[in-house]
Amino acid sequence: MENEIKKLIGKIFDIDVLNISEDKIVPDNIEKWDSMGHLNLITSLEEDFSIEFEPEEIVEMLNGFKEIVKIINQKIN
């Protein structure tokens, strides 16, 4: 699942995240990760994983990759 999320982030933000440490996959380190990019990411994650995020979770996901993985794990388990 984590690699699937990384691939999605890479596709949306046009970067190669497979070679970036998970600690570096945060909005502050990715130029295209602005509010519109975040919305695109959320929409894509919801579609790919057939889940729906609460507004609070969407805001929490601004903390980066690790938080995204944690929230998705909670949703699907």
C-alpha cells in the first residue's frame, strides 16, 4: 500500500518519490504540493482506495506521507 501511495504522490506532483525518504514527502519539500495539489491528492486517494476522508483527516494529511499512510490504514482496517 505504501508504494501505491508513493506512486500516486509522484504522479500528482510530477516527482520521483520512490527515491525520496518518507520523512521528506511533505508539502514543504514538494513545490507543487499546494492547496489545489492537496485536493487532487485527496480525491485520487479516495478513488484508488474506495474510501472517503473526513475534513479533519484531510487537514492532518498536510503533515505528509506518514500521516497519509496512518489515516488510510485506519480507514481500511
